[in-house]
Amino acid sequence: MKILSILILTLLFAFSAEAQWQLVNNTQQVFVLSTSPGSIFAGTNNGVYRASSDGTGWSLTSFNVTQNVAAIASAQSYILAGTSSGHGVYKSQNDGNSWSTTSLNNRSVRSLVVLQDAPYICFAGTISSGVYKSVNSGQNWVQTVLNNRDVISLLEANGDLFAGTGNSQGVYYSDNDGGTWSQTSLNNRNINALAVSGGYILAGTENGIYVSTNGGSLWIQRMTQYVLALAVKGDSVFAGTSNSGVYLSTNRGANWMAYNDGLGSAIGISAVCRSVDFVIAGGNGSGGSGTYRRQLGGAVGITPIHQEIPLDFVLSQNYPNPFNPVTNIKFAVPRSSFVKLVVYDISGQEIETLVNQNMSSGSYNADWNASNFSSGVYFYRIEAGEYSDVKKMILVK
């Protein structure tokens, strides 16, 4: 009992390295981020940069000319880079070591997408000239019938193709690989970004994020920040905003919270992507520039329970307990606070951070998956403002 008391006191006063954003590449403006097998690519106003899959080791590729690279998409055997400076689409077949021009060489390209089930088919969204299609892995291009729009974002979801446009003309969709296009009911917004999470379609606009649960027929506004970029990991969605950093939703866009620890809340984020265990963000020069990364850790598996404001801070006993390998931890936040929820082993060593961010008032669930840990006694501790508490849990495998 004495040992346990000492351990709890140790946990109550322990300090640990915070999971927060870190600058990993001090480039200028970052317009787009994209992953390929084993690499991350960043499109900037100085060409294309490449890093390893964990977001470290950035270097400028041979695409190193002063062109604004605003779109990147990749398949298993090639990578496409689209320039918004009017030079069209470039292609690399050796992980960005060398690049060549394609037949689409005289358009401003703002978006690219490769079909997952047919990676030799890809689409390019251009300014003023709509959507182009390639059926030979991006080498040759043909204009589709959506030919007179500024297409800023493209998305393949549930077998359909979605095109987000500028000039307040909203979202278009095609159910036949770009053969025909129809405008959706979201027809009066600039669509800067599109993403899909579990069948939900999300559109980032100057008026926030709109979510459709029925394939684009009906859209519901879910937040009001000016959104420039979206990235998805399971039910978690990351939104880059024009001057408010990164926002996070853990329930497919229904609720949102700021996710800016270490980043600052006044930076413009024009690009965001998810790779391995990290989320990567690119600054657009407003309040900061360069490429940042943050370990996902507790970013996933945090779910708001309901909207009622609790009376007090509460840390509940995990359930189930004992557990194998996933358990759920409930906690309540009566007012907006910076919340940190950390798991420790029996020796008092921090082993995982589940929550490390500003959170609005409400009640939440946080899941801990202990599949990588051995059976034994663990502790979890919460800090929120002046409140702190610690509880014990038992992993049995």
C-alpha cells in the first residue's frame, strides 16, 4: 500500500514531454502534402520536397524550379505534381528523383486524384478549364465535359468522383468516371478541400465544413472556420484553416476542437496529411510557414458523449477493467480547458499520451488500445486546469 501511495504521488507531480507540433522543414509556403509508399511529398513555391514516411529528413527533389506546386497525387508506380503557375502536370516514376512533362502542360492545375481500384486512371482539376482525365497513368490527358470551372479539389469516394469548385459554384459529382457531371445541393460555396471518412463526405469551404451522409445529396454545416485542407484517419478528421491553425474532429466532422499545441492559433495551414503515426501540416505564410508534424497519439479515439455541460471535472474508472486489449476512459470538462490524459506503467514511466489539447466543455470517451503492452497494472492521470486525478487499471492477456 505504501508503494502504491508513493507511485500515485510520483504520478501526480510527474512531468513528461508533450505531444505537440514540431517544425520539421523550414521551407516557404506549402500548398499541398501527399503520401506515397514510404515517402511524403510537399508542394511549395519552390518545387517539390520529399521526406520519409514519418515526416523527417526533408530535401528538395529535382523538381526545384520556382513554380507553385499546388497538387500532388500518387499511385504505386508513379507520382504526379500539378502546378498552379500554368505549367500543367509533371510526372515521376522513381519516387521523385526525376520528373518529366505530360501532355497537360499549359494549364494551372489545383487538384489531382488517382483512382484506387484503377490507378492508371487519374484526374486533374484546373483553373477555368475544369477537369481533365488520363487513362495512361497521367501521361496523356483529355478534357471532360466539366470544362469551364475552377476545380480546386477532387475526391474519389464510394465509387463516385467529386469535384470542388471556386467562384461559389460548389460541389459536382460523377458516377461514371467523369463521363457526365451533376451539381450537388452544395452549390454556393468555394470548395477548397474534399475528404471522405466512413462514407461521410466532407467539404472545406470559406464558411467552414459541410458534411454529407448520403453521397452528396444533402449537406449540413458543422463548423465555421475558413478551411483550406482536410486529412482523415479513421473517424478522425484534421482541418487546416486560413488563420486558426489545425482543427480536429474525432467523429467524422460532427464536433470540432482546436488542435494547435506547439503550433499557435493564428497560423494559416494550407496543407495537411496523415502518415504512419503522425499528422503533417504545411504553413501558408500567414503567421508561419514550413512543414510541421505531430504524433497522432491521443488524437484518435476521443469521442464527445453529449452536448450537456457537466458541473465538475470528472475522471471515471475505465471500463472494462480488467481489460484486453482495449479499454474506455470517460472524463468530463465543465469549461474550456487544456486537457492532458496520460497512461503510466507500474514504475511510473509515461508510456502513452491519449489527450493533449484544448477541449471545449463536455463529456468525452477516450479509448486506449494496449495491444502493444504486456499484462500488468497501469495508471492513467488527467490534468485539466487546476484539476488532476489518477486511477489504476489492469491489463490481462
